[in-house]
Amino acid sequence: MHRKKFALALHSRDVMVLALAAVIAGCERDESTPIAPRGTDVATASETRMDPATLTQGKKIFRFDTYGDETFWTDTLRMHEVIRTSVSPVTALSVGLKVDADALPPEIVAGIQNKTVDLNSPATTVALLKLGAVVGVVGTVEGNTLTRVGITCALCHSTVDNSFATGIGHRLDGWPNRDLNPGAIIALSPAVTPAQRAVYNSWGPGMYDPRFNIDGINMPVVIPPAFGLRHVKREIYTGDGVVSYWNAYVAITQMHGHGHFVDSRIGVDINNPPDLVSDKLEALRAYQFSIAAPEAPADDKAAAQRGRAVFNGVAKCASCHLGDALTDVNANRLHEPAEVGQNAAYAQRSATKLYRTTPLRGLWHPPQLQGPYFHDGSAPTLDAAVAHYEKLLGLTLTAQQRSDLVAYLKTL
């Protein structure tokens, strides 16, 4: 699979996205890295401070810091009004929001189990926000009234293990929330126009467009993971910059936190004082680097071993998926859209106009991770991703080779 990109990146930091992208890997500053908040130009991942105090701080930022974005989600979008009147836990779970079981006191756990806690009541959602139990959403509750609400990196770049119930369990930081429907959530706001609402409702679960509010073009991408980033030189699908570049971009331009983000390459200069982002980027990056990719589920080891030979041989995957990180972005390579058989339109919205070879990590881990792939989600399964490159490169793989290759990809 010469020059391929399985688009399980995610973040958006990123993810934050991404978030929203989600967001996310560190490297040296170079001529393509624009001026952005301080903390974005760390030399290498190995120079990032990984001491316990920094990691604890970064974990807290990742999970709970809104960068003051309540001024947007509350004062502009009025989401606190929507939540306290219309969003029950059942509704919240239906749009992919997750609940941290470890934040639930025993009486709430018992009430959910014996059905004395009303999961169809918005008041219960407010109570969960008061407990800090809704992953990636921070609420201020005065008495029993939700007065302010904001979002954090964890909204898009964390999920749960469903150990208590579907959508309720222990946090899985760094995992992309592919159940999350951010467009449908934003569309609930009474402040958006009908035209905007139509765009937001078109995205669907696991998809987010981190450029729509910048250029007005509707072209959502798959929410990427924020794990396994420590040895990846650049994150996001188009390789625009390092981890803290994207963290700052998302925090300020997408989450609408307070700070100043400038990148003349894409015509963005957003200044929303005071700066609540810059001095948090180092610790945030450190915590992201500490999140390892999940261990792959046990599967057919013999088939995976054969598939590794296909990956490194006839399928030509290893020509671009180089080294331990399985990406040639660490060798400073980016690729023309036609070279990888991807739509050029999304790349044209970026600083590079090119695509990065996606690092292959955590590709398949049901139920949280089982596709889609490529930046736009156009390959619903790993089988479809293999078929894409087989056709693009004019390869002729046997059915056994295809099956074995997919078995190997599931181990990454």
C-alpha cells in the first residue's frame, strides 16, 4: 500500500480534536510552523518534561480545562439553557456524550441500577454535570440550576469502556469519541441559523469540520485519536504543524477558548483575550505524549504474521509507513492528494495543501474503534482501505493476502 493513509489519525487533537481534534504530536519548529502561542515550538518529544507533576497538570487540563470557552458555549450558543431544559441523560448518550463512572457516588450508581434515578430527566443531566461526570463537558451549577457550560479536549478525544453500561464507564483518555455527534449537539443551540443547523446536522457521529467556521466550506473529517503521539513528528491529516500548534488552533478557533492564534498560511488571526491557553500547552502536550496506543485485541496471530510480510512486501505499505511510528512524516514527507487517491479539496483548505501519512496505531478495537478510515471516513472498514490502495496502485493481491493484511493491521 504505497503512499497510503489510513485516516485514523484524531486531532484534531489532536484531537482536541481535536477536539474538537481533536490535536497533537510534537517536533521541532521549522519554516512551516507559524507564529502561535508560546509553547508551540518545543524541539523534540524527547525534550518534553515528563515528570509526574507536569503529567498530573496536563491530565487535569486535558480533562477539565475549558480555556474560558464558557463565554461562547454559554453566552453565545446558550447551551446551558438547552441542557437544563431539553437534554436528559438518554438524549445525551444518544448523541455520543459519555459518563465517567468513577465520578458517580454509590447512591447514584444504585439509583441508576434500580431505576430510581430518572435518566429521562434533564435535571439528572444537570446533577451529573455538578458531579463532573460528563466527559468533556464542564458545568457550573448553582443550587440545582445549570448557569454556565463549557467544553474540554476530552469531549472529542476521550471515551469510556462501557463497563457500567453503554456510554458509562471508566475513562479512556486519548481515544477518539466516534459515537459523538458534535454537529447535532451544536445544532441544538437557539443561536445558530437554519442554514448553519443544516450543515451541523449533516456531519454525523464521529465527524467534525475544524475549518467550517473559518472558511464556510462544509467538509467534515474523522475525529482522530490523541494517543500514541510521542514519536510522531506532526499531527493532523495535512501535517500543518506540531502538537501544540494544533492544540492552540483547536482551543482558540474551535473550542472558542481565550487566547491569540495566528497562522498567515491559512489566513487566520483570532484574538480573544485574555490568554488562557499558552501557558497550558506544555503540560497538555506532555500528557498527550504519555498516552500510549491501546493494546490490540488478541486475534489470529498466524494470519497477522503473514499479513506483516504482505505489508512489508507486495502491498508496498512500508514504502510510506516507515519506522516504529509507521509514517514517513518523520522523514519530512507529505504527499499530493492524487498520490494517495484522496480528494484534494480538504487539503486545499490547509497550510500544506498536502496529506500526511497517518501513523498506524490503534486501528481496530471494538466497540470504540472499528472504522471509518481515511480523513473523510470514505473507507468504512480496513478491508475497504486495502481495496482502495490495491486499485490505486494496480496491485493484484490474493484473497488470502488481503485477509492476512487486514489481520495484521488490526494488531497495530
